[in-house]
Amino acid sequence: MVAEVSGLENDVAECNGDENYETNAHDENNAVSVVGTRLDGDVLARSLAFLPLRQFVSCRLVSSAWKEVATSVRMDEEVILEGCDVRFLPSIARSLGHQIRRIRLDQKANARRIDEDDLAMACISFPNLERLACRHCSHLSFWLSPLLRGDGHALRNLTHLNLHGNERMEWSLSNLRHLPLLVDLRCVNNSRLMGELNDIAVDHPNSSCFTTIDVSGCPSVSGDFLDLRHLLRLGWMGLSRTRVEGDLRRVRPSDFPALQMTGLNELIYGASEIDYVRDAGAVMRARHQWIRRSREDCPIYPFRVGLSRESPEYHERVEQRLYRSERDPPFDIESVQVGNRLGWRWSNCLGGFCKVHWLGPAPDHGSAEYESYWKELAGLHREEESSMFSDFFNPPTPSEYEQLCLLSVPKDVEGSRRQLA
């Protein structure tokens, strides 16, 4: 719900004044007509809870009885303040602070600076706040950073914290222990965030309940991604562009049981590169373990893994040409799915494939998917047969590759011969 803030300060100020007022006959912008029917207090409270912020504040002006009911309403709708409208936060806090559960602030680059004391008092005035999102709020860093460090108890009921692009905020993941109910952390592109993943996995009092940890673009965050392996409810793990390390070969079948999406940092072995061909099996088993459990279309980033150019097993093509083709060495790894059966194969992503390494058995004969599976598999085999690497499960060695290039005729050369004939 986007907060309609035009004229909001006047309404809030009037709300905080004399309680023995009655509504005017009309309000030109937001008419609140009073009919003779009396509403039960509980029905009225439930109705008011669905109103946008601007209309909700106006309803408090109807009568002292309506104000009394409105004061007890729990506001579950999100209050969104963008740009310069963030300046209304202190006014909202004074009137509705204990009722609001969700706030999203997007100050943006062109917003004017806001009084520090007002904002500090505003945040303290939301004792029941459960969700807080601050995007590009460079001017809010001065009051949010101390609160995250435990100065006061204003955010102790917070369950969801979203800090995106707050470059001036200096704080550490260890400060999250002051938010004992936190389960969802999204802190993207915050260059001054420090700490290690163990500050959440080990030291946070609510670590076992975390569902989201996204610290992408926080280059001072470090640790091993496997520090989070025991967080049984973790569904989203964003670690790209950090200093987080680790090794996908060490992932066990019981690790990350609820993971749906992950962004891996390139310092993690197997995230984008491997050093040896023999490591591909263990790395792809770990990746497919997450793919199999996920309901997302693209559950892992980076999408592809390949053999590092620094690997002693890496070699270039031997043919003298300036373009890439299906005859290049197959040093990329791509996922394969036929029916519900998953596998992987070495490829050059241009039509040159090796045989598939399957990660599970074929469907049983007579099962519902048996016939469709074999039809798809036949198409895959026809695709593989057109590749010069169809007899290999792994990339050929330099000598094998050179021999292949000598024995097989490139498609363009074969086509030219046919035309001449």
C-alpha cells in the first residue's frame, strides 16, 4: 500500500488535537459520510484496517468514538514513503507509531536531508515494527546504524530487514543479535557492511529460523558458505560479489534442505570454474541436488560451470581459424534433463557435446512417464551423434583432440566438397 502523503501532516496534527470533534459534512478529496447505522466496534476496526494510510487518518477525524476504535487497529498494510515524502515519518510515528507493522522507505538520491533527531525519535516510536525496508536511504544511516548496534530496543520485534544500496551505513552482521526475531535479511550493495556468515549461523539467537540471507554486493562479508548448511529453513542464499569462499564438492545430501535459490560467489570452488575434469562429478551432484529440490526456473547463479583456463588440462583448438565452432574443445558443463531425470555433460555450447553423465536411474518400464522419456532420450541421442565428441564422456586430451580434428571433416569443408562434386 503506497502511503498517500499529500496533506497528511495537517490530518495527523488535527488527530492529535481535540478529541471531541465531529466530521464536516464533506471533505472535497476524501469524503467520509456518516450514516445513521451504528457499526460494531470490531467490525469497524476490521474495516479500517484495509484502508490506505491517507484515508485511515481521515477516518480518525470522524468522531471521538471512531478515533478510539482506529487507535486500536493493527495496521498490517505496508506504509511506503518515497523520495522527499520520507519527511512525514516523524508525523506518522507520533500518531500511529504503535499500530504500524510494516514500513518501506525509498529516499532516492534527490531527496533532501531530514532532521536527524526527528528521524531517531520516529524510529523509536514504532515499537511493534515487524518489517523495515530502507532503499537508497543515505541520509537515514545516522539513526539506523546505532539501532542495529543495539542502542535502544526499537527494532526488537523486527522479523524482516531489507537494506538495499545504503552505502553510508557502517555496521556488522554481529549486530543482528540485537534483532532476536529476525528471519529475513536482504542487505544488497552495502559496501560498509562487515562480518562473517558465522555471525548469523552460530551467534544469532534465531539462526535456525532464517529463511532468507542475501548479502550480495557486500565485499567485506566473508566466511565459508557451508557455515549456513545447518539452517534448515533457509530458502534464499545470496552471496555473490562478497569474500565468501567454500567448496561445492563438500556439500552433503542433507545440507540446505529448504534451499530454493542461491547466488554463489565466484571464490567458491565449483561456482563458475573447476581446476580438474575429475572434480566435475562432485560439483554437479551438489548443484543438481539444489535444482531437484527447487521450484524455481533458475535456482543457481552462476548458471554454468567450466574448466578454468588456468587448469593444466585446458588446451586451445588446434585448427587455425578466427571464429568459434562446434569443433572447439568442450570445456563447459551444461545440465541435461529428460523427463524427470537429471544429468550433465561436457559441451562447448556450440553444438559439440560429450555423452551424458546421469545422476539418477531411468523411469521403470510401464511407468506413466516411460514412453515420453524414451522419445525425449532418442532426440538427445540424435543430437549427440552429430557431435565429433560423441564417443567421449569427458573432454578429450590434447593428443586425442588433435587426432579427432585430423579424422573428422568440418561441416563447411564437407559442404564445399559436395558442391564441387
